[in-house]
Amino acid sequence: YSESSYICEYLDEAFPERPLMPKAPLERWAVRAWQKYVDDYLAAAVSEATRGMYGPMPGVALEDYAHAKLIALWGVNPSATGIHLVPIIARAREAGAKLVVFDPRATPLARQADLHVPIRPGADLPVALAILHALFERGHADRAFLAEHCAEADELERRAAAWTLDAAAREAGVDPAVLDRFVKLYAATSPA
């Protein structure tokens, strides 16, 4: 499936009275041609611009969501900016995946989430560091994996140690128990 195929599939499910995927062969061909144009030209331009601004950022392959037991959406709103992902997340949840949304707003997916962490804008870094600190401190870091696949994990651990869940929660305007709940959920869930 291409991203535009997922979009059409999602919109067909959301609006059955106005399907985007026509049944007639010629109409299906026209839709596939449009999808190819979107994938090859429009999406390619956005991808290249993003790569130019931020460098290579490997994402999660769409097919990997089906195997996840925990999905954390951090500061993204797929309901508005990645609608192709919404039915994929829904299928993963039907298969048992938990959903956690880090977003100050109660987005559509945040309202459906198992845990919504409404962190204050700009507090992402203290929250992320506090979560990492808690994972290291509680013995949940896979040190063998980090030694083999990560540069300067010890430096990350040292810098994260400055942030406790309580301190990050104050900065983010959330209950520390919510951050603790995420740490426990993350540590107990595999694959995340």
C-alpha cells in the first residue's frame, strides 16, 4: 500500500456514502494514477524538504504498527496531518496495542487513548529526559543493546539524571503519576 491508498481506504470507511475508491476499472485506474502522482511528486517534495531541514529521520514502517503492543504519539496529530495512519493505529489497537498520546490538546486520538499526557508546549525535552532517567534508574535500559547500537548512551544517562519525573511534571503541568504510569507501561510492554 502507498500512503495515498491508506488515505483513500480511511476516507472510504469514514464516508461510505461518498467512496473514493470507485468500483469501475477505468475509474480505479484514474484513482491509482492520482495516487502515484501524489506519492511520486507531492509527497516526494515534502519528504525531501523535511530531509533537507532535519536530516535523515527514520520513521516507523507502516506495517510495523500491526506488531506493536504500545504506540506513543508525541506531538503529532495524525487525525489532521497523517490520516493514513489513523486506520492503521485503529487496527493495532483492535489487536491489543495500547495508545499513549503526548499532546497539550485533546486531539481525536488523545480522546481515544489509553493514556493522554497533556504536556505544556515546550516541555517535551524535560519530560523525555525524565522518562529516560526513570527507565535507566529502574533498570529498564537494555545496556547491551545501547552499547552495541548507540553512541554516548552513558552521556545521555548522565544528562537525563538531572530530571526526575516530579521536576518534569512541574515543568510540563501534568501529574507526576501520569508520567510514572507511562514509564511503567513502556517498561512492561514489548514490542513498543
